[in-house]
Amino acid sequence: MADLKTLREQMANIATEARSKLSEVTDATPEARAAEIESEFDAMMADHDKLGAKAERLGKVEAALRAGEAIDLDRRPTFEDRSAPAVDEGFKMDYRAAFAEMIAAGGDSHVDAEVRNVLRENRAQVGSTDSAGGYTVPTELAAFIEKSMIATGPMYDNSLFTVINSTDGRPFNIPTVDDTAVTAVAHTEGTQPTDDGGKDATFGQKSVGAFSFDSEWIRWSAELNADSILNMESLLGELIGERLGRIANSKLTTGSGSSDVEGIVTNSAAGKTAAAVAAVTADEIIDFIHSVDPAYRTSPNTAIMMNDSTLAAVRKLKDGNGNYLWQMGNYQQGVPQNLLGYNVVVNQAMDSLAAAKKVMLFGDMSKFYVRKVGAPSIYVARERFAPDFGILGYIRFDGVLSNTAAIKHLITAAS
């Protein structure tokens, strides 16, 4: 926690910046810009007031400590006070005398039973009981918070998939054509080529929409906002951002596509069915990879996707020569982990090894389109819940697999 001097320096810096900010408003400043500057000025002064409240509390603590030290100096016993009085027949030993004798003797094991009894009978002032001294023990709170974490996945990232950024959510159509089964035919000299439409190209389209998700309102009090050692708005905004990331990754992985986001797993084609319910073999993974046409296996965006528990099982697999299929890579040199030469992508929204589960994807990931409508937004309500505050996260997106031949799945046995 910052000391009093540091807090006052921070307050002075904010006040200087706020005054400079306010001086930007002149008669020629557009009204919208002036309002924006005034809003920034208000935010600066709010931070200044928070620091001021903390400085005031810290000042009170330091004043109390100084007063306590002065009292302690006044109450320190003199040498005569610390000396154990002589004991005669009519003397009844009090706690102070017993304590002095115990100290002089070097511990309670070196004094007689009378002294030990007096020490036991007297209650000690302890910090664990409020009325016995606990009220004088300050509570120290760390100026940081330990935040639990959990990995999500790559689906809202821009590195693997084809991203469509749009400013509105109107349906977005992607034209497709599959001419892979059509070939040319032999030509006979002197004859007219066939003209019956049998070789015409067949087109289709994929449509990607926009589905909205929100975090629901989170409210916190004005008192908590002012008194907390943590910046509640910043902390809650960070947590909400992670929540939006989790829903995006989950939906873009396994969304149903029926009045819902279409997930990459949902419409992927079957590539290989494992013989076991909760395991895969090295040969099955090789068959699975080769179920995807070589045209897609050579793309720079080709990868194998699975969750971490499946990866743990795959890491133990070896080829016929006893070599592990999985290679760790070197992240310091930019070399990712790979399986049989293909990048491995961990996505925790994918199913784990169990009966009839699509546990692995392989193919050209760029054939999965992620549509982002605007950017994820965080809204803070300063008036609606006044004097308290509210914060809300909002995100809008969709996904579609444009070519089911490009990405296939490995599924475990049903039983």
C-alpha cells in the first residue's frame, strides 16, 4: 500500500493534469468535445477524491500510532518498578510481582508454584479477542487480489480462423462452389462437345448471422467503490471480459447452429471413428489425418484441435519405433507443439474422451468463419443505479463452417 507522501504526490499530479485538461475548453471548442473533456475532468477528480479519502484514513492511522508511542514512553516502568519486591509472610503476590520474578528467574519453570498460579489466574490481553485488545490490532488487506483462472480456447482469436468484422448484424452470405467431383471428358475429333448441362457448376451459399450475449448487470455500492483498496470498476470489467471470452469460445466450438451460433465441431464431417470408447491409438490418428484431402493438409492454417485432457492421452502415444507422436516444440523460438508435424491447438470447450464424443478436429481452420459484430463492449451505469454503480458486458457474433470437407472430426466408439 502506498505511504502518505506517495498518495499526496499522486493527488497533486492528478490535480495538475485535471487543470490542464479543463484549460482545453475554450469558446471555440465544439460542444461535443467540451462535454467529452468535462467528462474526462470529472473522472480525474473522482480518482483524486478516492486518493484523498485513502490519504485521510492513512493520516489518522499514523497519528494514532504516534499517540500510542508517546503513551508507551510515559508508561514505561522505571528500574525500581521492574524490581521484584521482597516477599514476607503478610505479602500477597500480585500479577506484576509474579511476572517480574518469572522474568528474573529466566522462565516459569524456575519459579515456585505460587508464582505460576498467579500468572495463570490473570487473564492476558490478547489480540484474538476484540474486547481484550483485538480492537487495537489493525486488519491489513493486500492491495491486489488473487484471481482464479481457467483456460478457455482460441475460437475468438484472429490467428487461425477467417474473421469477418461488421458494424451491423444483418445476415451475411458466403457463396460456395463444390466442383471437386467434376472432370473433363475425352474429345472426339470432328464432333461437337456435349451441351446438355451435365457439367454445369453447382453453387451454394452459407449464411452467417449475429447472436448476442450479455453478462447481466453486476452492481456495487458507492461505499464499496469509495472504500475498497481495489479499483472495483477495473476488476469487474476484467472479469466480465473473461466471461464474454468464455461464452464466445464455447459457442463457436459446439454451438448447435439452430437459432444459435454454429460451432466448428457441429457441422464438421466424420473423419475417423475410434475403436475404443475412451481412447485413441496412433494408427487411428494417422488414419484421421489422411481422411482430410491433401489440398487442405498443406494450408498454413491446418491444425489439430483437442482439449487438454485428450492431449495428455495423445502425448503418451508412440510410433512403431518407440518415438512419441507429440513434439513439445520451443515457444521461445516460436516453434509450437505439434503432432505428426501439424500444430496442436488446445480448446477446453471440446469434449473429453468418452463414449461417442467428437474429441479431435483436423483440417484447414481458415475455412471456419467467425463473424464479429462490432467489438465486445463494457457498459458502466453511473446514473441508473445512483448512488451505486452497475457494469454490464455485451458481445455479438456467429460462426459457420464454409466447407465441411476442409475440417473433419475423430469420434470415439459409441459403446
